[in-house]
Amino acid sequence: MKNTKRVLAALIGAATLLLTVPGSASAAEGEFRYTYVTAGGDEGKVTLHDPASEECITLPEAAVEYAQPPAHSPKNRTDSTAVVFTNADCTGDWFSLRPFTGGASERLKLRSVIFS
């Protein structure tokens, strides 16, 4: 009887441990590129390497509405769909860019992105 209780307690402990260990974070493999305007009026380019999936990424160079112009010309070279948004925090109007070949011209303005 004592051994049965010990085995049961060990099984419950192991199950609890398995349930509380966080899973590995997934990432979109590849690169996501965009262009932004610097404070001096020049164009800058940024590449995100293997960005996190299912996590909103606000672009720091274009985050502050009314103080910074939005980024533009996104190129999705990741293996995930990228959804770009006109506002920070993945809000506002959005546009979807397919994996590997999705891209848009400078007419598409963005401040944040999320990957599937």
C-alpha cells in the first residue's frame, strides 16, 4: 500500500512537471525586411532575422505615430505569413504578405507586424 502511494505521488509529480515546463518558442524562419525614414530624412533598411511567431512586433523606427513616419516597402522572406499593420501594437488596417515571396512597394505603410 505504501509503495502504491509513492508510485502514485511520483506519477502526479511527473505529470505536473510536464505540464508546467514551457514549450519552446517558435519563430518564422528567414528574413523580413522593411525601409524607414531616418530623423535626417534618409532611408534606412532593417532586416528581422527569424522573427518570433504569433507575437506582435512594433517596428521601433516607426512606432510613434505623429512623430515618426511609418515604415514601407516590406519584403517577407520567411516561411510564415506576415501580417503588417498601419498602427503600432498590431492595430489599424492590415495587409497579408505570403511566405517567401510576399512584398509590397513604398505605398504600403506599416508600424507593426505579426507572423503566423
